Amino acid sequence: MPITPHHEPRMRDLRLAHVSPRPRPLGDVTVHYWRVIRMARATGTDLVAATSDGALTQQAWADMVQRCRACPWADGCGRWLDQAAQPPRDTPRTCVNRRHFAMLHQQTPA
């Protein structure tokens, strides 16, 4: 429902606002820059080839890092990446960039 100047919140809207978590501070840019690179390596996503082929623009790359910075699963991601396993691995379902890694992986030749 679009919000208009005359928008009256419904009781349901108030309940959802009450239980919504507070916004989290964004994580450190450098930490999440490297985390996205590590996730790409772990999932077999070639970021250099994706960039060279035009599948990954500078803006899309910046957006991936920014999404990672805001991800509520950041601690779990670090632990997942620290587990010893041979790439390629499936991107965790909780990764906010999961669909982006899948798309880049499909668009980039092996």
C-alpha cells in the first residue's frame, strides 16, 4: 500500500514495526570487500572474468560489497568461509549475494 500524506497505519503495520529489529550498523568496508572475494573463490565465481566480460560492472561490485556490509549473517559467513572445503561450494542460502554469485557463475565461462 503506497504511503500518502493521509496514510493511517493499520494495527498490523504497528505490530510489525514493533517487532522489527533495529537497523544494524554497516560492517567495515575492507572486511566485507575481502569477504565477498573469499565467497567468490569458495563458490568458484571468477570475478576477474566476470568484470572483463562485462557481467560485473563497478557499480554491481560496489553493491555486492554494500549488501555484504549490511548482512545480518556476517558472523556466520566468516565461520562458513573458514571451514576447510574444496571449491566450488554452493553459496549458503543465508548469503545476501547468493543470487548474484549464481548469475555471475553462469555468465562466466569456466
